[in-house]
Amino acid sequence: MGQNMGETVKFKVEKDSDIDARKILKEVSKALEEKGYNPINQIVGYLLSGDPAYITSHGNARNLIRKLERDELLEELLKNFIEG
């Protein structure tokens, strides 16, 4: 075998190149508004906690937002803020 089973192994799954963080955030925001939620508050709650219950399942929003890692979403938001 030769591999120490006590070692931590890190691997990275290839990202789906078709996933567009901006598009997902817009669709999720729209679904939250349609259900009467404040999209900013709900998305911030999700980003801070990781709890998908902050995102409505309406319009497939919960499944959409979970296609991206939270750090990817934060990166997109910060990039857009800075580049403004």
C-alpha cells in the first residue's frame, strides 16, 4: 500500500464552467423577492451561516445557490463591489 492512512488527503473537484455566480445571485434574489423576503438579509444569512434554509426553494433558488461554494459567492460580490 505505501500510503499512510493517517494523513489528510486533499482533492479538488473540477468546477462546472457553465456556473455563473452573478446569474445565480440574480435568480436567487428574484426568487426571494417574489416570496416577500429581503434578498440582502437572506443571502447574508446564508453566507455567514452556511444554512440553506435562508434561501427559499421557490424558483429552484436553494439548489441554484448550492451549486457554488460560499467563498466563490463572496469573491464575486467583493469583486463587483471593488470594480463597481
